[in-house]
Amino acid sequence: MFSQGQSILTRTWAPTQDSPGIRQTYDVRLVVPQDLTAVMSAEMLTPNGEPAEGGHAFRFRMRHPVPIYLMSIAVGDLVFGAVGPRTGVWTEPTVLERGLYECADMETMVRTVEALYGPYRWGRYDVLILPPSFPFGGMENPRLTFLTPTFLAGDRSLVSLIAHELAHSWSGNLVTNAVWADSWLNEGFTSYIEGRVTEALYGEERANMARVLDWAGIQEAIATIPANSQRLHLIGDRGADDSNSAIVYDKGALFLRTIERIMGRTRFDAYLRSLFRPPRLPANDDRNLPRRFPRPRRARRHSA
Ligand SMILES: [Zn+2]
């Protein structure tokens, strides 16, 4: 069993408002059958479960306020394998070995994003490899990315998926679009960072290959979709579930690369680091953590 909250699906199973502009903390106690394990996008307080009527109980805590589309649950015949001191893989026993092989670079990836954009602020970074019925590539649930098993290529050639979901720990989860019409702020920034991680870890050639493919996808989309669907800001009540990924993800990232080229990488990186730093707090202080994407300031009114 697994849940999927983005974009407005958490409201179907939890009595809460789930606009991305609203942040919440949560505490959860789940009772599941004795032979199953529960995991969540949260700190796991009882890794081995504890006695409970009807099975055993798992308790979880998310102490950082998060937009509630990021709250997620999975229950199954799950095992865990460590990749690094704060990274690891949850999955079914028959998948674990392949999962650990594919995710071998995960700890290095976390260090790579930290070197670029500041500390990873969520404690652990684990992934959960789900059965093929999981209908997405990946979902950036905090502390526990949910992944499709189709990224298990056997040669680590599809690990940019992990780079993308990990990057959401900064863009999307720390700083979030206030409304889904601006989902390019989550996905464009994340796709941009994904490219930078690929470049830092696997070299410029591989990163550029992905960028060329993205460019081709953008051209293809622009040739086939109406002009008002080509904008980054989605018009009307269209949201993240009803958008073209070549625009929201790839054109968003391309726009940011354009700014990077104009400003210079050093200055653009400094801007991004400042974006992910909690306001008025030193870099190593995680109080008042995630916040909404800053809205543009109102123009100052001049007296007549
Ligand atoms: Zn994404």
C-alpha cells in the first residue's frame, strides 16, 4: 500500500487542507499487520515497531512544517539496506540487492548538492523502491523519496531520477510554490539543480547530453501545444497534474540556465544558496525551516 499526495490528493485521506501554500507538522501512529512494515516521509521513531492490538505500531514525526502534499505512507514486506551514514534503500526483499547497486552514489549525491546549495536539512535521505504499480517516476516525499522500479536499469544510467528527487529537498520541499499554477518554481528549479548535480558527479558531457534531449523535447512541445500552454505560469485552474513537463520542467530549467549565463554562475549560485537559507538565521540553524516561495514585493506606493 502506498499513498500519493501531489498535487491535491492528501485531502482524500487526511482531514486537512492541502494547498501547497499551507504548511503543517504532523505526528502519526500506524498499526499494521505483524508481518508488514510501515514507512513514512517523516522521522521513524520506532524502527522495529512496538506491540499493538491487531499487529504492531509504528510512530512517526515530521517536525518541520511541510506542505501536506508531501505527507506519504507506504506499508509492505519491506527491508532496508544502508548506502551511506544517512542514506539507504527501502524495498521488498527481492529488489534490495539491485536497488543498492543502482543507488550506490546516493550519499555522494547528497554531499554534491550540499556543496552547491547549502546543508541538507532533513536528517536522513532514504528512497523507497515501489512495485511497478507506482504511477510516477519519483515523488520527493521528505526524508523518503518514492521511486518507480523502472529506474533499475542495472547500469546506473537512470540515476538522474534520484538527483532530481534529491534536489527537491531544496527546491520544492524547503521552498515551495505557493500555488500549483506556478509549479515551474518547484520543477524548473529542481530540473536545473538536477543538471548541475549530473554535471558535478558525471561530467559536463553527460549533463549536456541530457540538456540537448530536453531542448528537443521543448521544441516538440512548442510545435504541438497551444501558445497559452507554453507559458511557465499556468493559466486558469490548470495545475501540476495538467501541465506539459517539457514546459514546466525543461523550459523552466532552460530559463534558469539563461539567467545563469547572463549573471555568471558564481553570482547565480550565491542567489540560489540565499534562496534556500532560512531568513535571518545562520546557515546551520534549522528553526523556522521551510517556507513558501517568496512572492514578488508590491511596488511601493508614491504619494500624489
Ligand atoms: Zn520534480
